[in-house]
Amino acid sequence: MTPFHNTAAYLAHCIEGVLAQSYSNFEYILVDNCSTDGSGELAERFARRDPRIRLIRRTQLLSQVQNYNCALAEISDASKYCKLVQADDFIFPECLRLMVHAFEQSESIGLVSSYWLKGTTVWGSGFPSGTTLLPGKEMARLYLRAGMYVFGSPTTVMYRSSIVRNQQPFYDESLLHEDTEKCMQILERWDFGFVHQLLSFLRLGNESVSSAFRGFQPEALDQYIIVQRYASLFLESSEALALKKRSKQDYYQVLATEAVRFRGPDFWRYHHAGLGTLGEKLDRVYLGLQMAGTLLWMAANPGATVVRVMRYGKRSVTGRAGADRSTLTQTTSRNPEEAELKPGIHAEGTADRRACE
């Protein structure tokens, strides 16, 4: 399924990628979330040509995650597996066939992923070579201990449909990185399958709200949240406690580095929101200690500090231009999805996400 809102520039490429699959036994649900740019009419033309397509048109604009949840509630009772393909992403022709094959190794598998192409970079590496199935808890431990991120985005993974049907709403709308957390929740009770092939493409560079968060260190926040929430679930108590402590230090070191660069209020609002999903507030005393350590290091290593400043300045010039465009989009748009300060999964038809890698 592909939920979309105003993604006419990318939607045809996305749909064509799905219809070109070597595996053909599927229903393709397109969900138009009140588009005004011709996306709905484009989807309708495809639906008239291919009977596998079912087009649903919303009469009320929903938030991104609400629309994803409502779309997932539409899957057929006969469906065995379920795959989201975000409207500005693309799946390669063997994607469905190889993922279905991975699932059919065992009825115990609840989640399947593969390598993915993000812009021009291949992601998802690190999964044990020659292995196509891991117990879910072992996969979760690999992520917690080694940061092995193989979940990508909703476009990257495929779910067992019974899990989707039995958990409505599927994504928790109160979370910041709801799709990553859903993967961890599935791994508590289900096994994990992996395809050692490049099966999906995530687009970069389009102007979107999620692009405004790329400089906000979303990966550091995501990793901290996952460790704090799930370490005790998958690890022995002593290891979980040590990992949580190290994770906090790593996360606050990132925040300290950003603090000495005088990050603006949007940066801190983003992290306050993320910490709020854990019931935490920013530990200002701990942050101050980390900042002191960072400043001491900078004073003791002036040469490295100059190089860092120059690199950061170069990135800031580029990032500011993108942020200015994103701010303009948020200011002029009446779409509440675009005004929402929340990355998590891609905004419908936006690709970064994730920032959540």
C-alpha cells in the first residue's frame, strides 16, 4: 500500500515500481489523503488500468501516522504479508518475491528486511553473512549492543499481516520514531528474516518537513530512545543497566557538541519532544558536565578544533538554505502534516527518514 498526500512529482515512479514486480499475486491499496496537486487523479488513472489497485480517497485530512494506520486497517483478511511503499520511494522488481520467500522459511517470522539504497548509499549492512533468519530477540540484541540498524523505513520492511490486523492502530502515534519502535515490539515475540539483496530505494533531496530535521542529530536521539526503552526487555539486568548508562553518555556528548555550536531553539524543542516520549526531561546538569569536557578537549586540541569548525561551517551554509526552504513550506502550507515537528517515518511522500536510521 501507498498512502500519499501531494506527491505528484514522485507517485508515478513509485506505483510503476510496484506494478513491475516479478511477484504478481498482490492487492495494491493507494490512499489519497486529500491531495490537491493532481496526485489523486494520477492514482485514479493507474487504478483504471490495473485491477490489482484499490484506490481509497480520504474526505478529511489526517496526520501522517493516522493516515498510515488507517491505510493498514484496509488490508484484506486473506492477506498473508503487508508492505508499505512510501510515495516518494521505489522498490526494485524482485522485492516482493524475495521478501515473500524469506517469510516462507518459517511461520515464526514476523518481520523481513533487506539492504536499501538511500540516495546513493547502500544501508543495512552488518547482518551476518549467509544467515537469512534470526530469532527476534537475538536481532534486537544485535541492534542494542552493536547499533546494527537493518529496519530502514516502512518502505524497507515487510510485516506479517496477522500482526497488523491484530494491532490496531498499528503504529503508536504518541512516539517519535514509531516505525523503529514497532520493529522492536515485533521482535519480542517473532523472528526476523533478512534478504541479502538491494530491494528498495529511499529518495533524498526533496524539500520536505523531515529534511528540516536532518541536522538535528535524529539518529542519536533514536538510538538513545530505543536503548532506554528496550534494553531491559532484551538484555540481562546488569548489561541493560550498563548499556543505558553508556547510551546516555554517548547521547549527551552529541548534545554537548551541538550546544557549544549554539544550536537554536528548534533543535532543543526537537530533543525535548523526543525525551518526552520516555517521560524524561533534558538533564541540564549532566549536559553541563559533558559540555565542560567538550570545551576542555577543544582547548587541548586546537588544530582539530579548527578543522571541525571549518567543516561545520560548510555544512551549516548548506543546511541553512535547506532549512529556510522548509520553514517557508511550513509557513505557507495549510497541511498539518507539514507543520508537525515530528520526523519518525517519512512524511507522506517525503524521504529522509529517517532520519530514523
